[in-house]
Amino acid sequence: LLAPGGGQALHRGRAPGNMGRRPAKCYRYQKNKAYPKSRYNRGVPDPKIRIFDAGRKKAPVDDFPCACHLVSLEKEQVSSEALEAARIACNKYMVKSVGKDAFHLRVRPHPFHVLRINKMLSCAGADRLQTGMRGAYGKSYGTAARVNIGTILLSVRTRDSAKAACVESLRRAKYKFPGRQAILESKNWGFTKLKREVYKELKAEDRLMPDGVNVKVKPTSGPLKVHLAA
């Protein structure tokens, strides 16, 4: 396109040197050490994801026995944008299918790793301003979570009747992440570390103490006066 004055016209809606975001494939692999925000690493942009729990997050542990997890099958970096997109997709389907009070969604990894970019000018005459690889240490550009094989990305606890919706919501969230993931049904009760059978046995013996979305097990050993008082 020629500009009215006869010169080269700018691309519509895009300023020179102000290109769009880099694709996540540029930052997918874990190359160097983790680079967290610190007093040395300042001026880091806020991560895209600000809310890590959705649904009825204060529901008692007895209400949601079924739990499903989205597990990473690759060692990679997951951007904060991808985590936010997956949270929205999973939450939207669960709210639509079972209601906002029938589940608790939790995003497990936090994007502490800071990504960098060595910004290059792409406008006319930039070759006189650029320094190539001189001083190539980049500026902060975004954040990502470093995950390993077996790292849980998303967890959802719900009622047993909503298990199918739970699996489908995680399947939809899979498309927001790079690489491969697996959807696994937990053998534990909700977000606890107790197997379902063990949980029911301890509940019948009155040895469980509620602890938010988790439980504590009353010990069978210790001072005698504690057990006599109970």
C-alpha cells in the first residue's frame, strides 16, 4: 500500500516496533534456572491469572467426595495466560452444567517464573539503532509456571453425580495448554490425602477434625489426659 504522500504506508492498526505478543511456543521449554520476581528483578508485569479458586471454595469436606485432576505429561513452562484461559473454560462449563455451588475448582501451579524478551525495532532505519547481540539480556515480558511430568494443573472436587461434567470440563481446559495432559479420577476423598475407604472408617470412628477443605486425623497416641477428656 502507498501512503497519500507516495511513501510506504503503515500496516493498519499496528504501530512500528509495537508488534503483538510472542506466541507461547517461544517460552514452552525450561531452558535455564528459574527467574522469580525479587528485589533484583523488578518491574515484572502482573500475571494474567489472579484467582486460583472458583465455585463453592468454602464447601465442607464432606460435601464434595469426588475429585478429578488434570495432570501434565510434559516438563514445560505454562504461561499465566494459559492458566487463566483454562480456569475460565473449566469454570464456565461447570457453572453451566451443575451450577456454581456444586463444585470447587482449584488451579494448582502458580506462575512465579519471569519471562524475558530482547526487544528489537522493526521499523525503517532500525539497523542504525540496533546493537544485535550486544547487551542481549532481555526485559521482563510475562510470567509462567514451570511444571514437570505428573504435576497437577487443575483440580475439581464435586458430588459423585457430577463426575461426568467434571471430566468434560477438564477435557475442555486441556485445549488451553501446550503439550499433552491426562485427566485422572482421584481415589481420595475430595482434596484430602485419605483414600475413600479410609476416610469413611475414620469418620465412623469419629477421628476426623474438619480443617477447611481438608481434614486432620486425631492421633491415637499422646498424653492420656487428652483422650480421657475427649
